[in-house]
Amino acid sequence: MTVKEYNQSVEQYSDNIYRFVLKNIKDTEKAKDIVQDTFEKVWKNHTSISCDKVRSYLFSTAYHTLIDSVRRDKYKAEWDKADVNKYFTNESYSDLNELLHQALDKLPPDQKNVILLRDYEGYSYNEIAEITQLSEAQVKVYIYRGRQFLKSYLVKIEILV
């Protein structure tokens, strides 16, 4: 990949990668850092990356950088800085988009990631298998189970609302 092709890939895919990462971690600053780390890793390997495969390589790198970040942060708990009032609310939600994101957050990470890659980013099963390093059959199973959970969760929410 040439420098020009690299710059084009930054312009073309940075927003999509940012949205994908942000939907997973819900922290704009961390999402920006992960996207930046992703493009840094791609730049270090830009001579060995084919321009045809750059999209898949970028999402794979972003996915693995995201997983590494989540694992690192899992062990960092700052309980003294937590605002207890932030976790209590008297408001009810009526926005379907918020309910959908709430339901997505209840999914296991593997199911959530494959659903986001399939339904939000439009990747094929084969591409998702490459990105997540799962078998194509396992990707299909995770998507099916995730969609079943979302369907049952959203039906239960509609009864309550």
C-alpha cells in the first residue's frame, strides 16, 4: 500500500471504525484513541498490506485493539471516583434507539461484536469470520442467538412500556 492509498483509507474508513468502536465502549475519548492506535498499527505495516484488503485489515486491527483495551480496563476500578447519583434515575425510556442500545449492551461481547459488524457495518459472514477469527458457522450462530435475544428482550420491553 502506498502513502496515498493509506491516506485514502484513513479518509474512507476512519468514521466507520470510530462508530464501531464507540458502539462497543461508549467512551468517545477511548474510541478516538483506539482508532488512532489502529491506524498507527496499519501505518507500521502499510508496505505489507494490500490495498484491496485494507478495509478488512483495519476492522480486524480495530477489533483486536478494542478487545485489548477492554481487557486492560477491566482490572482498573476507581470506586472512589464513582458518582453514586449517576446510577439512579426516575425517568422512563421511550426512545426505541435507546432501548435497542440497552439490549445490545446486555449481549455477550462476541455476539454484540458480530451483530454490530453484520447489521451496522454491513460485513458478510465470511468477512466477520476473518475479522473476529471465528469460524463462519460460529459467526452465524452468534448472530442468530444475539438476534433471538434482542427480539425477546424488545418484546418484553414493549409490554412494560
